[in-house]
Amino acid sequence: MGAWGTSLYANDTTCDIRDMYISYLEKQLTNQEAYDKLMEECGDYLEIPEDEPLFWYALADTQWKMGRLTPDVKAKAMEWIDKEGGLDLWAESKDKGAGWKKTLEKLRVKLESEQPKEKKIRKKVIPFQNPWSVNDVYAYKMKFYSQAEKGAQHEKYILIQKIGEEKGRLSGDIIMRVQVFDRLFDDTPTLDDAVETIRNCRLLPFDNPSIQEKRYRSRLLGEPDIHQRSSLSIYKPISMSQGLDQDYLYPSYPKEALTYICTTEGPANKQHERLNGSASQGVWDWLDRSVSLMFELWKGVKYEIIGDGTFEYPSREYQKSIKAEILDPSNISFWNIGDVYAYQFHTEEARRCGVYGKYVAIQKIGEERFFDESNDFTMQAHIFDKLFDTIPLLKDLEKVRLLPLESPSKTKILNASFWVSMYGRDIYPRDHLTWIGNMHVPSNATIRKGDWYYWVNWSEMDRWCEYFKYWQGMEYEILEEGVFSHTYSKHKK
């Protein structure tokens, strides 16, 4: 979740929930239907502790404005306001979130006041669309903003190619996925210019190389993402495309600045295979500044093509030098499969959850080498669903179920395991871990890879304390050996 201020809608989550809910009303869904649809499409927000309060704030505020606030939604929002939900985001700010506290107090006053009469929502009319064809190449006349010249503007041309299209998640409009070639022209490029560029010129990334490198370093050190406050540093292939509105009736569509050049197959770009209806509304207004910045950030910076249409930075060669700089190659996993440790909750997050000083049992169930040339390990573990006042014994765990690591928000197969870094020894909580033995690993079919929400480092272990509260008094079902399911009919307060 990204945030740029302390007002209610100065973050991605609340904006998404507000816009999604309104879009459902514009499609003439009833209030209950809009709520159910929101739960279906955006229920994942409720499984992320930092997003859950924001979800309820945005929904309650928007329903109030529309004259549709329900008692259940109001109660959830007020519950989170009482707990100052979302304040963690500002824990390291100078004023310790004073602005956010004011925002919550304003929201409390609003929700406790009489809401306006129910507003009539008109059905949104989707205008006629004029899609580009896939592989169309256009020359685009843009204003190039030079950072070196303090924002001085120069008229330049770039080549843009459409590589796919999808329905905008918020608007429902058709958004085209485009790629831009890393070359600036002083004049309108000719067909020969375009053909030569497509054959020999690399694509322009839409990621910040400095942030990408910092994410890679943070990942190696087992640190949180310093730019997105996620559970870990999200290091992934660089983004090589953008979404843009292609409707020529839109005021921002730069019809006069676009010149059709040709239709031809361009470089492989795997991003066009990931179109899944999740694109944000694309606009042309910001394109000039965005592209100008990318040209300057990537000038002289090399990235690597690591597969057919997949691009990476830092390059593998650069990754080796970074690893040699910051990692201890002798740092290996020292837990055995089946080892059970008593872990003591000891952070402020545990104190807020009311479990400070309590013990839980953690068992290692798997491991993975993340880097072929090193001995660095990440281990997979699960947690037993019981809190102890003292260090438990193995016999205390004989009839204890596993703790699901997601909220019981809807019908689904439950995840009951997580990954934790075994490097970054400086944050290994040696004083809060006690080995209590080795035992048979209970069946757990969630020994899987790839879902980075469940990847943490040791400094974030106390994030799981919330889930003891979520599942207190809640039942789940073992569908088959090691597969757990929770049947959800109506969202619970």
C-alpha cells in the first residue's frame, strides 16, 4: 500500500475501495449487491493487517456520503477507529501520526452524525471506444522535461507500441498495454526509423532502478520493503509497460500528437501475458513527465533480458557483486525439518494485540535455497494455534491444530504456513526462541512457493499475533490430508 499523506484518501487502499464501491453503484447494483461484490473482488484487503482498517474506513465513509451506510459497516469502522487502526504507517514520522489521528476523529464525528438521504446514482455511460490494434506502432510528440535543466521542456518524439489490452479495474473502460522504445527523436520518425528501432533498440523500463536495487539489497538482508511497507522487500522483474486509455473521445487523448507508423511484431514482453483485468485507469496527461523521468533514470543503466520477454535489474553480474558485498556465505539454516521452537512475542505490535510475553510453538516444515551459488536458506514453518504463558512442551502440542495465516473473510482454501529468512543474523531473535524438540510434521499441503505476502523476516514475526484473535472461536475444516477450508456465508463483525 502506498501513502502520500494523512488524509483519508491519501493512500492507494482507501482510493481503491471508494472507487470500486461507487463503480458497482454506477452499474445499478443495490447497496447489498455492491457490498457483496466488493467482498468478492477486494476481500484480499481484509487479509492484510495494515489494509483492513483502511478498507472499513473507506467503505463506511463512502456509504455515508451516498446515504447508504449500514449498521454492520459503521460498527466495523468505529471499532477500528477506537483502535486507531492504520496508525502504524506513521509510527516513524516526526509527529507519530498526529495528522492521521485527526483524520480518524473527523471520520468518527461524521459516522456518528445523521447521514444524508440516499443519493440516486446514474448509470455510467461508457463512451464509444476506438482501440488501437495489437502491434500498432505510433510516433508520439511529447514534451520532454529535463531534470538536469530543472524541468526545461523540449519537443521530442518517441515510438509507442500496443502489446495488449484489458478492462480497467476501477473504470471498466478498455485500457491498452503499451511499451515504449528507449530512443528519442528530434523529428517525426519515419517507417525506416521505426523498423530500425524495433530491431535494434531496447525497451524503456517503467521502474526506478535505484528503488529496484534497494529492494534487492533489502531482500538479501531480510528487511521489509522500504518503499511499499510490505512484509518483505518485493524484488521482481522490472516493469516494461504501462496502461493507457485508448478512447479518442476522452479529453486527454492526444489525437493531434499521435502519428500512425506501422503494424509489426515488436520485442517479446511477457507483461502482455499477465493482463487480468487489474489495470488501473490509464491517462495520457502524466505520460510526458513519466516517460521523461524514465529516460533520465535509465540513461547509461544496463538491465538484463533473463528470458523471452522478461527483464531484470540489477543484472545477474551486478547481483553477484552486491551479494559478495553484504552477505556472509557461511550463513546457513540451522533448524532441522520437524524442529519445534517456542517463540515469545515481544514487540509493541504484540502488546497492542494483548499477547506480549506469550509463547507460541513454531515448527520448521521445509526450506529453499534462494540463490544457487550460495548457502543462503529461507525456511518454511507453521504455527500451532495456542498461546502459552510459559514455554510449552512437545506433549502440549499433541492435539493442537495449526493456525491459519489469513482472516476468515470468505470461503477459501486456507494457508497455514509462512517463509522466514534464515540470513540477516543481526535480527535473529535468539533471546526469544527456545528449542523444545523435534516431532513429526503434521500434514500441511500449503508447503508451496511464490506467495510473498507470507514471507517475513524475524523482526516481523509478531505480525502473526493478530491471527490468534481472528480464529478464536472460529472453526475450519480439513478437506483432505493437509488441506484446510473455512466456509464463509456472511462477513462477521
